[in-house]
Amino acid sequence: MSTSEPAVQRRSGLATVVDIVVSPSTAFAALREAPTWGWAFLIATALGIIGSLMSAPALMHALGVMLPAKLAASPQIAQLSPDQQQKQIAMIVGIYKVALGQFGFVFIPIIILVAALAQGVVLLIGDKIAHGTGSFKQYFALSVNVSAIGVGLAQVVVGIIVLVRGADSFDTPTAISGTIPGLALLAPGVHGAAGAALGVLNVFYLWATVLLALGLQRIGRVRAAAAWITAIVLLAINVAFAAWGGAQNG
């Protein structure tokens, strides 16, 4: 039986991460033979950190706007005297600004690796249920390479939008992530869990979902229906986590 896959040639990890953007079929063929992910991790991390630093002023402004009112409504703080409330709120807001605003970029590589581990497990489960031929190593490498898009490019685009619009135009963390072209732009007034869930349904997450589905088919020889179901399950998990985070942080 003939196949549309390109002839497999030994490719560097750098070429593979470039191919995942411009020539996915070539990347899938390379990852099937040699599941490399080092270059992809470095590129995704570098782009993610750059984007995180670009959007940091907007995040600090959003925390400064959102947190005081939320903290003031907390029973633990509400029972304090007005002066103690102000001091406690100022201290907590300051901690959040430093941890998430100024040093939030340090979480980027951790997020990439943890997400790749989780996605690798889910993809492997889908592979085995569908009697595929893939391995965890292959799917972990696929996930890290795809993170160059889902994390790296996405963060850079958010950072650019923040620079264009100005940090003061964002009042919640959800509003920042919701700037990426996607369903969130169709409902600009929606915040909280719904806003965060819509924010995940953006061009980069959907692009990543398509790549994971196609990767399952090309790398693990998984049937199309099973591959798409697995990728959509992963997207649904991301939406659920985003909705939970949005409910907590606005």
C-alpha cells in the first residue's frame, strides 16, 4: 500500500521543530524514527519566556486591579481592622506581583515539561486503545515539539498584543490570555470560568490539537477517528483546567 509520507531522512532536532510549523508531515516522519525534543524544549522555553516578560506589566496591572477587591471579600481579611486589611492586602498583592508578574517566566519550562508528560500519557493511552504502534517517548517528543506553537508562539503573540494595547487595558489575567485570536474575542465581556475556557479555544491551541491528532496517525499508525477523539479529549482537559483557573482568578 502506498503512503503519502515523505522519505525519512535523519534530521536534527532543530530542523524537526521548524518542520512542526512549516512541514508537519516531515516532522512526524522524523519523530517516528528519532523522537528528539531538546531543541524544541529550548525554543519553546525561550519564546515562552520572551512572551511572558513582554506581558508581565499587563499581568501586574491586572493583579493590582483584581486582587484587592477579591481579598477584601475574604472572611479572613474582612474580620481585620481597616488598617490591618490594607496592610494585609498590600502584602499579598505585592507577593503575587513578584511571584507571577516579575518571576512568572521561571514557570515556563516547568509548564512545558509537565504538559508534555501529561499529554504523552494521554496520547499513549489513546494509541493503545486504538492498537497503535507508538511509544511514550515518541509522544512526549511530539508534545514538546508542538509546545513551540502552543506555548512559545502563543506567548509571544500575547506579548505583542500587550505592547500594542498597553498594560493598563487589562484588568484580569483572563483578559490577557483572551487576546489571542479565538472564541474569547467573540465574547469580550465574559470573564471568570467561561472567559478562560473560551480563551483556550484560540488559534494556537486549536493548531496544536490538529498537530497532535495528525501526529497520532502518522507516528503511531492510529486510525483517524481514534486520533481525533484523543486530541479532542486533551483539548477538553485544557479547557476544564482553564475554566477552573478562571473561576479562581477572574
